[in-house]
Amino acid sequence: MRRLILLCIVASLVLGAAGYAVWTQWQQPVAMPEEGYYLEVTPGDTLSSLSRRLAEDGIIRSRLLLNWYGRLTGLDARLQSGEYRLEGSLTTPQVLAHIGRGNVISYTVTLPEGITLDRALAILRHAPGLTSILSGPADDRLLALAEGRESAEGLFLPETYRYERGTTDWEVLRRAHEDLMAALHRLWNERSLPLPYDQPYDALIMASIVERETGVSRERRQVAGVFVRRLQSGMRLQTDPTVIYGLGAGFDGNLTRAHLRDIDNPYNSYRHGGLPPTPIALPGLAALYAALNPEEGSALYFVARGDGTHVFSDTLEEHQRAVQQYQLQRRSDYRSQPPRG
């Protein structure tokens, strides 16, 4: 009897010591690097695979304890994919709590106003944590958004988008397309003046031209007004950005008379009437608004001053004088647009 009591006492001491050791280990901070630790949880990961990775990287000492606690709290059934940053003095329960809250790292990527779809894809290819799956502007997924048109150019709203690691460029552009279409249709339904557009897509084309013609916010509606009046009067748009877009990668920065005379360029608005076949860039909200709310007036022409702004003229004679003053006698610091941010 005495021996049994002694064995019970010893067993209790051993279990108590073991329990204390476990409790002490459980409450001690994990071995966190000074710079922190990044843990990526991918679809298909389990609590067991995560604990193995944490143990192999020397962050935790006991996979068994982490797995047991994770199952006890139900974390194993609600793992959220994404990238987690662990930093500071964290215990194992705190590590699990951080993951359990789904505090994944988010990134942002900005698509500037006035860029082409090709340039947007290049920006997305270099965005950290973003996965590129689109082959280019002619990718079938992008063309499907164009609904039978030859290009998906202009169908994406240039904005800053937030995403998590593992997001694809297609997912970002699909969101940008949804945002663009929502804004376009809202502004289309709010238009008031008679406009020379048969459908919202025509307004989108106009907005892209306005976006490329001026980076000065106060001029957007003026520029749109000029182009709207030219269309309504049966005049050609005669705008350089459309010609340049049609030249594509072959354009070397020097727009020549031969380029302006080229009737084979479907985007040559000096030789072809009406709007070009597609947008020529990604227009922002301000350009969309301008295209559907052009400023009233009588100006039919404008020319760049050389400081980024433009001179607007009602008659060809006034326009020719402005061209003589601001373009044929250019200053050394002449530029057609202000620098874009």
C-alpha cells in the first residue's frame, strides 16, 4: 500500500513537472527573427503542413503542441490563404491567433490614367505578390470583355487596387473592368446635353482621347466640347494621339506628315471621320465625366501653348494665328502636356 502511494506521488510529480514544462514552453515567445517572419498559406495547406514549415524554419519547438491547440480551437478548419507577417514577441497561441484572424498582408498596384492596356499588363507583371497568367492584350479572357470588338483597350478603370499575394493579373483587371463599366453606365444615364454618341462605348472612346490630349483637369471638359462640336458639325477630329496609337510600337516619337496622310491607319483621325475603332488608352473618371458632360461653347480648335495648357479658338483663322505663335516659334522648354504624375 505504501509502495502504491509512493508511485502515485512520483507519477503526480512527473506529470506535474511535464505539465509545467509544457505550460512554460507554451507561454514562451517563439524564436522570431528580428526582421520578422513571412508565412504563406496556400490553398490546400493544412495545420500540419504549416506546423512542419514553422518547425523546419526554427520558429516553433513543438509541432505536436501547435497541432493540438489548433484542432482544439478549430483553426485547422478555417485556415485563410494569404501571406502573413509574424513579428515581435509572440507565443505559440498568439501566432495561431494571428493566423486565425486572417490578418493577411495586402499589396497595392496603381494603373495610371492614360496608359494603354499593354502598359497596364506590364505594370501588373512587375507588381509584388501578383501572379501573371494573361498572355497579353489579345488574351482570350480580355477579348471576351470586348464583346466582339477587336480590342479590350480602354475597358479598365485606372485606379489603385488592393490585393493579396497569389491574386492574378486577370482578377485585378476583371475588377478594374467592373469598376469602369459601373462608372460608364452611371455617367451615361446622367448625361443631359444631346451628344453624338450612339452607345456608352462611343463615350468611352471619346474619354480616352480627352485623357491623352490634356493632363490639365480644368481643360478636360473644354477639350471634350471641341471634339463633340466637331463631330456634330461633320468635321474630322484631327487629333495626334489617335494617329500615334494606330502606329503602335513602330512610332519613334516623331510624328511626320506621312503619318498624318496615311489612310491605311484606321486610327488616323486626319483621314477618317467619326471616332476611331476603339479607345486609345485607359481613361479615368474625370475624362469619362468630361466626355459625357462637355463644356458648352463655340471653340472648334485648340493648340498646345507649350506649358501643358492649350489655346482654344472658334475659327480657323484664330487657330492658325495661335499655331504660328505657340508651335511654329516653339520655346526650348516647349511641351504639349504637363508631366503626368
